[in-house]
Amino acid sequence: MTAAFSACTFECAGVWTFAAKLAQRFRATNTGGQIMRAAVVRNYGEDLSIETVADPTCPRDGVVLETLACGVCRSDFHGWVGEDASVTSGSIMGHEFCGTVVEAGPQSRYKTGDRLIAPFILGCGDCPACRTGVSNTCTHSVVPGFGIPGAYAEYVAVPLDHNLVHLPPTLSPPLAAGLGCRVTTAWHALTDRANVRAGEWVAVHGTGGIGLSALLLAKMLGARVVMVDIVEEKLVQARALGADAAVNAHDGNVAQAIREITGGGAQVSIEALGIDATTNASLECLAVLGRHVQVGMPTGEGMMQVNMAAVYGKQLALYGTRGMPAVKYPTLLGMIERGEVDLSPMLDRVIALSAASGALQAMKGATRPGTAVITDFAN
């Protein structure tokens, strides 16, 4: 049920102390009866072990949720194959979740029966970043599934519940879980980072969950969108969802094709894979004074060789982004609830807990369009 924090995850001793204490608190309190079903990491890259583990004990400043839905994310894949030191044997992953409160701590603002959703980055609430509304940059943050137990389980304990947000009654749990990382990250990238404006061209490299989210949200903002991938099925879907153009990276020079389509280059380019080839294509496809947003999480040590001549020559702006602050959730959820954007294409299928391993295994190759979401935790 527990997962160890790694010191390399944190930037300073003070952060490590805070996070370690929080992890120790979870280890100390998760000692209840052997009741809950969970999918547990035992060996990197091997099927998750479906086990009966201790129910979580409620944090004083948080809640215990009965998990209604939990997305299977590519970030989980990186942890599952051993690329994140905070995922170890015994870890329970799952950071894209929503659920119903079954217990609230004495310092919690919520009550039993509340349906809630949370960003995957849980900010401490007290640091300068949190106090200024950018909790996704909190250096004291914790991430369910990456250091504390996540939601590949019937129940999940959520500390620091000021991050939690009420789920609109009309939003289905499977769709809500799919928002937890993909949609929120894409929305933050397009708005707070790139400041996309109507009429601009946005290039999106990768048509996974982030890429599809960026397409749907950029179109809502009035942008024109060109999608890039190597799987023709995904490009066909992207066109059906409103993409103005699509480029198969197998067909030649991606950057040149985008410059031709857009008449000189895109104003904004979203890199959603985290690899050298797509990062360079993203930089090279931009127009003068274009904005590149690095959404894809770089693998390994994160070092890349990039075309700095393109950055210098076209005076490009480069932005990094990770997650979205909790304070932005009500705005995004309100737009979805009012029907201003239809994100239902994001959901490909609902699966049982026992099928999570198959969804992760599939990420070793080309995946189907859309997201797999766990909704059945009894099987």
C-alpha cells in the first residue's frame, strides 16, 4: 500500500523533509484491516498484482474517497517501467481520479457524500507558489501514485484537501477522470502558457490524450489546428474532430509540411511526447516569434539535442508546463458543464481494475485513440 519518496524528486532538504514526513504519515496510518482491492506494482514492466491491502486511514487535512473512476495515463507507464524513482515495489499508481467522500478529516472542508476531483499535483497551500495561484509549481507538492498511494484502488486517501474541487453533477465520473491530467494540462498549456488567440495556427505533435485535448480546446478558442502523428487511424480521428490539417510523420519532413500548410509556420506548437524528434519538429515548424510549449515529459535524464539555431534565428519563446493549478478547475469544469466544449471523444473505453495492466502494456506500442478509464474496482 505504501510507496517510498525518492530524494531526487525534491530540490532541497526542506522539501525532502516535508515530503518524507507526509510519506511517513501515510505509512504509519495505512495499517487498517486487509479489505481494499488494489493494483500494486511488484516488478517494473510486469503485470500489476491485484491484491487485498489495508484500507487508507483518513488524513487530518484531507479525505478518503471511494474511487469512482481512474484514468490510465502515460505518466503511469513511465513509472511502471521504472523511469520514476518514486514508483517502487508496493506502489499503487493512479493520479487521474474522482470519487465520493466516505470519510473526512477534522481539518477538511468536505463532508461524506461529496463528489470530488483533484489535480494530480497537490500543492501544500502555504508556499509563495500556492499563495499566488500557481500550485502546480509548488516545490512541496505531492502526487498520488508517485510517492503516496494512488487510485488504482477501491479507496484513495487525499491529503491537502484544499486542492479538491466539487464535481458537477452532470459530469460523468469516467469523463471526469480523463480530465485529471490530459485535459487540464492541455488547457493550462494553451491558455496560461501559450496564450493562444483566435485565428492562430496551433501545431500539435502527438495525438494521445494531451494531443486530442489540445485539439478540442484550441478549436474552442478559435484557433486553426494541424495534428501530427505516425498512426493514420489517429489522424483520421483528429480530422473528424475538427483538425484543419493532419501530417503523418512517416511521410517526410514534418516541419516543412506544417510551414507549407500554415503559410509560413504555426504561431504555437505543442509537443506532447517528450522526445527529441518531435521537440525539434515543434521548434522548426514555428513562424517567427512563435511559441513552443513542452508538454511531453522527457524520458530518462531529460537531456535532448535541440535545434537552437531555430530558436535563435526565429526568436522563439519556449515554455515548459506541468499540470494545472486547482484554482483553474471551476472555470474549465463550468465550460464543460455548459457545453462549450465536448470532451467525450477523449474517452475510449472503461475497464476493470484487472485490465489496467493490459492498458499499460499497450503503451509499449502505438495505442488506440482516446483514454482507458478504470471504473470497475471489484474485478
